[in-house]
Amino acid sequence: MIDIRDFHVRYGENHVVRGINLSVAKGACVGIVGESGCGKSTVLRCLVGLEQGWQGHISIDGKTVGQHRTHDELSRAQMVFQDPFGSLHPRHRIGRALAEPARCMGLPHGRDRVAAALEEVGLPAAFADRFPHELSGGQRQRVAIARALIVEPPVVLLDEPTSALDVSVQAEILNLLSDRRDERELTYVLVSHDLSVVAHMCDRILVMQDGQFVDELTPQDIGAGRATHPYARHLIAASFPDAA
Amino acid sequence: MILDIKNLSVAFGRGALRAVDSVDLQMQGGKIGIVGESGSGKSTLGRAIMRLLPPTARVTADRMAFEGRELLTLPEREMRAMRGNRMALIMQDPRYSLNPVLPIGRQVAETAILHKGLGKAEARDAAAAMLERVRIRDVARVMKAYPHQISGGMGQRVMIAAMLLARPKLVIADEPTSALDVSVRGEVLELLEDLVVADGASLLLISHDIRMVAAFCDRMVIMFKGRVVETLDRLEDAEHPYTRALIAAMPDARHPMHRLRVPDRSTFEEATR
Amino acid sequence: MTTIPMTPPARKGAFRRFLTDLAREPLGLAGAIVVAALVLIALFAPLLAPYPPAEQSLTDALLAPSAAHWLGTDEYGRDILSRLIWGARVTMRTVLSVTAIVGPIGLLIGVTAGFFGGRIDAVLMRATDVVLSFPSLVLALAFAAAMGAGLGTAIIAISLTAWPPIARLARAEALVVRNADYVSAARVYGASKWRLLFLYVTPMCLPSVVVRLTLNMAVITLTAASLGFLGLGAQPPLPEWGAMISAGRKFMLDQWWVALMPGVAILITSLAFNVLGDALRDILDPRHTRD
């Protein structure tokens, strides 16, 4: 479903992503875990078409995509952002926030469509008339997920989707993401610094350091504390301080 | 007793809603963690103890004593003499808690000048010594650098250096590792252990990360909606439905499940009453 | 599916909420009332003025304030209160016209420069810098001298140099907004650049611009009065406040009211705009609110 090869990103002198390769099968959930500055968010942003100036090869759903995307190419992959307070336009009502993607992509964007989108993420249709500041963080993130799904992309990219949320709200959102993935057979790429979240959600976890993938783990590896690369081992140890 | 708090409540403005509701807390030493989600009142509690809340806050308590001295009635001048000196507050994000327009050396030295009455040159030496104690390698460079020129982890060490220079007896750390990378968190906690506990001082660690607090602190106080819900030493001892729900809701790599157990608010809101 | 607690939505209209916010700022409320009063005075001048503004009565020249003439009369026996009331029309027209011209132009130039960046930003900002470096009064003088004095000329002359600060402000806001996640999200779902500019970025720049425009109204009042004082604004017999001060200069020592009354009118108007603008900033821009 996603194929990235010989991928490099340079900002002037800074070699932020150094030659990564990534293949994601349809319906899979791949996690990229790493610390700030490792380049994981950059990979996601280039993948979704937000950033240009990368080198290499990206193909989504069998078709190669370039630096600038057509509407058709954009509709193949959508993104859920980290900050629920920043990813919704403060002056647009929720109904408008959900109708906009459909409208821009030339899809039906009437009240019914919006209500269905809200229902899918467990929110009442009446929320369409509210403004983002009238919703809680968890509710906003649900809207962000609904917004990503409304154009029916086969691929959803998740940039730290629960980092800004409380533990109890995080559980709701992760369950919602799992349910949507099961029902729609979506392909996820999840970026996070939180190893527990990534181990819970993903089938494969790639550990990123200084712009490169240094190790690949399964959730079982993380649970058992098995890793080959020293940085991955260090990350696991630091993430589970109560491990005996 | 380092800290003796009885029936502390904090309300803001004209609202009846209490950010902190009838909290009792007693500290004899060691490390105590205050755990809660957003809105639990844990940060407000920390700042109430330091009397650092805005004027719109109404703080009431039967007793709020530090080293036997009642804090609520203390005049502001004496309170100021205590802050940074006998009691210190380490905040979450060094990007916002350090002054961006002053070099680091000057900021750390300020504590020495204010609370130890040292002259400028001696204060600078004291600052350099402190930066070494927090295991910063290139002390000379860091002394002259500005906050935006150093990493987050180093910034937090600088904050700790500035706050601990006067060897306070009580250190309140409000989410000291939340803004840092995972691999750096352990180092900061180790530093707090060495500098605070080894010195015989007490640490009040405020955090949303129950696992980290369980592994690091001697005792945990769980807060929900301003009230203390439970006090425990180990996660396994959790009895209150809220604490158990919180632990169950966290993804655990060692016990994977397909769907996480979402806390049902109605059950523990009853139990908290 | 987890049950979502139904919190009652805040259904107070945005305008009602704005009014209640304004009521909490006594100074701002006072400013708003004065501005509203001025607008009403300007609208209903024919009904409010006790005397026609141009009616001369040389026998009643230079009378001190009295029951018959609350603010006295000028050198031609014209009632000063009536002239001030009619003058409010002139002032309001000038202020509102200039704002209506300068606001949209400044906003458009600013958000375009801030949003697109690069060469467009460079070109627009250099143009802005050039106009900003002109002393406004001198340019207005030159313009009036070239085009002939009059109210219309004064409006255009003031507008010519009043837009750069608005453009600068709008650009600064746009620079911040264009990096927001909600703009990035819109890019990802295929919103065109123009859609982003007008429907996403510009609405976020409006509050600061509105505040600045309100504060500017104070300055426009003073500039218009200055032009009038120099004889380059509204021409007689139009009762322009600045021109009234100019005419009253000759009598300042003995018949002080001729020059002072229009001066006080200008002062109150300018102050009201300033105070209202200040309160608007606290209300509209959450970052500037005081506790």
C-alpha cells in the first residue's frame, strides 16, 4: 500500500532523513518510534504531501507520487495531527470543519454526510453546530479523526494522535482508531514517542534515530524487552522504568 | 514534619468549583508523588503550597505548615525569602521557565545572590559549581549560553541547578520530565534522587505518569477532581475504582489486549463523593 | 460505544457575549457609548442642532456661553454648539471613509504578503516600507495642494498613508497562522491557496486589524482636524472642527470658547476611539486579556 525507497530529506546543511526504506502492506499498522529531532514527523509530512524538497521514491496504493500532489493523490492518504487544540480552525463550526474536506475533494458534503461522519466517531449530530472551543480535547480529536476519514482514504497517517490527551481519553481514542481500522480495512502509519501506545496499536514498530531506522520490533519484542540495536534497548528500558 | 497540610481547598474567581478540595497531606521526608489527570488539581496544589497562585485564587486550609511554620498567614516578604531558599519549585518546560534574554550563568547565579548574599563573582563560581553537580559537561560554554542554545534535557538540569543551589528542604517538581524525551527522563529523575534525597531534603513529584511515579517515589497520592482519592505505595495495592480504572486504561506492552478498558466515569465519580 | 456526556452548548450569541464582555470594562464601555453617541449625533444633526450651522447674526457675534447659546457664538454669530453637532457629521464621514478604504486594502496586502511569502512578500513589504516612510501630514498637504482642498481630497490624502501599519499587522498575524495545524490539515485535504487565504487565514487576522483600525480612528480624527486647521480639509461654510479652531485662534485670549469648544470635541472623540480600541483588544484577542 505504501512504498518508500531511498528517502532523503535535507534542510540546507541538515540531513534530517538519511536514506530510509519502508513498505507497508494493505491493512497493516506500522509504528515509527523515536525521540524529538529523529525525523519521524518529517517522514510523515512528506508522505502526506505537506512538505516538498525530499529525494527518493514514494508510492501510495500502487501509484508513484511526486512533491506536489493532485486532489486524487491527496485523497489516498490523510493525516490526524497531534494537537487537538490546533488542528481545528477556531472560527469554523464542527459541521463546516467536516464539510470542507469533502467540498475541496468534490465529494458530497451535506448535513447527512456530516452527521454520518460524527456518528462514526461516537459524537452526536448536534455537535455540528458547535465551535471547537466548546469541545473537550478528546472530542476534538474525534472530530479530527472524522475529518480524516470523510474523504475515505485507504491510508491514514497519525502524528502522535494521543500525546496531548489524558490516559483515560487516550484509551477511548486508541479504541476508536482500532475500530475504524478494522471496519474500513485502513492502513495506518503511527508516529509516536510513546512505546506503549505504539506496541498496542501496531503490528510492526520501526525505531528511528538521527534520520535512520535502526531497528525493527514486534509488540512481543517490546513486551519482552528484546531488541538488537543498543538505542532500541535503551529506549525500551527508559520507557518501562518499573520493569523488574 | 516537613509539610503538614490539613483540609486545603482552592477556588478561583467567583466560581464555587474547587480546583483543590479538602486535601490532607503530610510529608516526613523522602519522595511523594502526586498523580492525576488534567483538571485533577495536582499542579494547583503544588503552587498553593508555594503560594504562587494568582490573586483570583482563594486558598483556605485548617493548616498549611512547612517545617512547623504556618504558610497561609506568612507575610509575602517572608514567603519570598523562603521561595528558592527553603522550598523550591521545578517547572515543566525549560523553554518557558528560563528567561530567554539572560545567559544561563546569570540566571543560576541569581539564586546565590538573592538567598546566600554572595557577591557577583562568588555567585558565578557557585553557579558553575552547581552546574557541574547537575552533570553538565561543558560548564564554561553553558554559563555563557542562552536558553535557546541548549537542549531540553540540559535546560531542565539548569533549572534544577538554579532551584537547588540554596539547598532547599522541600522541592516541588511539577511534571519535570513531561517535556523531555523518553531517554532523558531517567537521567533527570536520577539527578533529583541524588541531589534532593541524598541531601536529606524532601521531594514532591507532580505527574500524570502513574507508572513513572510508582517506580520512582516512595508513596503516591492519587488526585481526581481536586480531591485525594487514594494513597498507596505500590500500583498493585490500588483499591479505589478510579486508580484501578486509570491503570487498566493504559496500554501495557507486557499484557497486550485488542481494546483498552475505557474508564467508566460514573462508577468512580460516585466513589469519590 | 462510550456514552458522551451532553454538555449544554454555549448558545449565547457571539454579539451578546461581546456586549457582556464590554460591560465588564467600564472604560471601554464609556468609549463605546461616546462613539455611539457621536454616530447618532452625526446622523440626527438636523434634528439636534438648535440653530442652522451657517446662520449668521453679526449682532450676536462672539457671545459667551449662555442659556440661548450653550457654547457661545463665533465671530459671525453662528451658534457653536450647532456647528459642533454638524461638524460631527464631517468628522464621522472622514473617519469612517478612511477606515473603509484603509481596512480592506491593508488587510488584503498584509495577508497576501504573509501567506505567500517569498518574492510576493518582498515586493509588497518594500512598497509598504516606502509608503510608511512618508510623513503623512506632509503628503496630505502635497496631495491637497495638487488636487485642490476639500473633504474628498482630505479623505484620500489621509488614506494614502494610513494603510501600511494595517498591512504590517495583518502580515504578522498571517505569518503565524499559516503554520497552524488547521492550515496544514486543509492543505492535506486539497484546499486551494485562495481558499486558504480568504477562508482560513484572513478571519484569524481580523481581530487585531479591527483593534488597530479603531485605535487609528483617533489618529485620523486628529489628522483630519490638522488638515482642517491648515485650511486643506472641508471648506467653509462646512463646520469642520479643525477649521473652527483655526478661525478661533484670533480670539483665544478674550473669547476662548470659540477655539476651545471644537478642541474639546476633538479631544473627546479621539479619546473615545482610543479607549474603545483598547477594550476591544482585551475582548477580541485572548492573549492580551488581563485577569
